[in-house]
Amino acid sequence: MRLLVTGTDIAVGKTWVGCALARALRDGGKSVVAIKPVETGCSGQPSKGEDGVRLARATGQSQPAHAIIRLPESVAPVLASERAGAEIDFDALVLKIERFAESADYTLIEGAGGLLTPVTWEWNMADVARSIAAAALVVGADRLGTINHTLLTLSALELAGIACAGVVLTTGEKDRASGSNAAAIARLSGIERIVSLPRVGDDAAAAVSVGPVVEWLRGVAAPA
């Protein structure tokens, strides 16, 4: 199965969810590869704090050991590539993802930003998902504003013909909306696979916490 882990915004916990899910699937005896196709804000040698490096360590994979494409500017990939003078070849990127994914039971793809974040001026993360026949797991923060952001993302997935595996809301700093968003999103969207999870720091505990998501994946067929 191929799964795009996409966010409703930046800094909502995509990498935490991706790493926890990778560990949980691996602990369950599945072969897993976790890939960050494009990561911005990266320069020099890959560091342990980079999303792509963290994902690779979560699965124990040797390749890719970091994001396939690393760009220095912390902006959308298309802008970062322009500023670096390095045009992204979308077809070549998809082929690399396919090669890494071909021998795995599960391939987790962590998007850059949200679903419609442009990889090039013609293609975005939704196009990546469609190109590799991936379903999508939506990650948002359990805070004010997430209802709108999540519903917009779900609508975009439906328009793109991408199956939604579920929604994960990560909990951190709380506000008046925290704790009520999951039920509201379920009522408005008709999607029952929604869970709110605390971003615990312990690797083993994080893997256990995403148990409901593992169960969802068993019942979700990626689009053909």
C-alpha cells in the first residue's frame, strides 16, 4: 500500500505521525519504506533533525537515507528550486519513489506542506499521490481553525479522486477548540476514521498510539 501523509498546514505533526506509523507497521512485521520526496530548508550534509532522515531512521531503511531532493530555502518546493537554480523533474522524482517502493508492503510518503503545495508550477503533492496510486492520511493540529483547514483538504482529496485513509489530529498547546474538533469534522464530513493523538516523545509509545491508524490501513484499499 502507498500512503501520502499530508498536512492541513505546516508544523501540524506530519513527521511525527509518519515516524510513529512506520515504527508500528515495522513492529507488526511489515516491510516499510518512508520517503520525503522534497524537503526545503536543508543545506550541507543531512542532519538528524531533517524530516527525511527521521523517517529513514524510523523504518531502519538504508535508502533513501534522507529526502530525495533537498533544497536550502524554507519555502514551497517550486520556489526553493527556482532560488537554488535547480529545476525539479517531476517524472524523474516519481520514478525514484516507485523504485524505492517496489519491494515494500507499505510506502509512506510525507508531503511538503499541504496537499496542494506546488512541487513544480504544473504539479503538486496531490499529483504525486495520484502518480503512485496512493491513498492519503490527513494530519492536522487539534486547535482553532483546523475544522476549516481539514474540510478543505478533504474536499481537495475528493476532487482529485484520492482515497482518504483517515484524519489524525495531533494535540499540543490547547485552546478553546481543542477536544471538540474531531467530532465536528466527523459530523461535517461523514468520515468516521478520525482520531486525536498526543505527540508523545517516546518512540515505542508513539508507535502504540497510532494503533487505530494501522487498523484503518488494513481496511482501506489504495486507488487503482
